[in-house]
Amino acid sequence: MVRSGSGVDPVVMPLLTLRYGIPFALVVGGFVLLFAVEDEIRWDGWAMLVGSGLSVLLLNWLFRLGVSGDKERDREEAAREYFGTHGHWPDEDPR
């Protein structure tokens, strides 16, 4: 894997920005709007931006949860194939 001078994989950095940077920017923007605007609309803007940031964070978490389930199913399928070939599970001693 190619790494940049900072030691972070160049493929991982955009993913981390998408996963955490956008929700963080939206939540911070909501609080900036809350304290910078003097009108009554500030509460609406705050709720919109903070809600958007938290929803993006939740969607990213739910996606990662779904992907982890796929990995678990793949491991289970590999264990079943091993059992079919060898007659025992991979974590058991052979008979």
C-alpha cells in the first residue's frame, strides 16, 4: 500500500473526511449559525445543520454496520466450506 509523507494511506483520507469531516463541519456550522445570527431563524438553521450532521454520521455508521455483517457471513461461509472438505470445523481438532 502506498503511503504519503504523513503516514496516512491516500485512499483512507478522503473516506475519513467523508465519514467524520462533513458531519463535524455541519454540526460546527450549526453552532456558528446559532451564535452569529440575531434573528429568530437561527434556531431553525441550528436544528437543520446539526440534524443534517448527525444524520450523515448515523448513515455512515449504519452502512459500516451492514458491511461488517457481510464480512461475518463470508467468514461463516468459509468455515462451512472448510467443514465440508475436512469433516471438522476450523477451530476444532481433527478426529
